[in-house]
Amino acid sequence: MGRFLGYLRTVRNYWNDNKGHHDIVDYSRALIIMLLSMAAAYYLFYWEFS
């Protein structure tokens, strides 16, 4: 449990840093775009081949 709390503390410190906050926002946007792209591809293939 101590390692997990240390990890959360590190993420919180990274979030409070200007560069870290910018990186987290960028990675979150990239993750959302990738998930939406995969969902769109899945539904297009499902619609085409079903």
C-alpha cells in the first residue's frame, strides 16, 4: 500500500508542475482520440461485415 501511495504522491506532484500538467493533458487527449478511433473502426467493420 505504501508504494501505491508513493505513486499517487508522485502523480500529484507531477500534476502540480507546469510541464507535468501539460503532459498529462496531452496524454489524456491522445488516449481519448485513440479510443474514439478504435471504437469508430470497430463499428465500421462490424457494420460492413455483419
